[in-house]
Amino acid sequence: MSDFIEVTDENFEEHLSKQKLALVDFYASWCGSCRMAAPMFKKVGNELNLTLFKVDAEKNPGARTHAKVTTLPTVALVKDGQVVASLSTTKEEGLRDFLNEHGVK
């Protein structure tokens, strides 16, 4: 199983620009829902062979703004280096539906 790669404002665009398909988990250290959702994001991402990234949304406002993240936890879908959609969820079924809607199976 692949683990998350932690990215920051300084390397966010550099890392994502190289990705065909990836998930980015936006979280905060104080966010209990974020801690609860992270293993589910990892499980689903690994099942679908997605590259996984994590961004501390409080410490990296540039990345948060770039992905238009307003609530936590949020997972963003990256296709061909671009953030194409995001979803705030803690439910596996919701994440799977979101990914299916965006052609990730």
C-alpha cells in the first residue's frame, strides 16, 4: 500500500503537475474528522492505484486556495496535473461515488 506524500505551498504545484491521476487530502492537525477520514482516503486511493498527497491546510494557505478548499476534511482529485474537483466527506461511499462521477474506477 502506498502512503501519503506530504506537500507544502512551496512544492504543491511541482508535485501535482507531474500527476496523471492523484488524490490530495487537505487536513488540519486539530481536525478529528480529518484523522478519521485519512485511512479511508488511503484505502480507496490505493485500491484505484492513485498517487496520494496530504496538505496541512492551515500551514499551507496557497495550496488550500489553489484547490478552493473551504472545509475539512476535503479530498481533491487531480487529473493531468490539474485539480478538477474536490469533495468534503468522511464517508467511503461518498468518495467512491465522487470518483466514479469523475471517471475514476
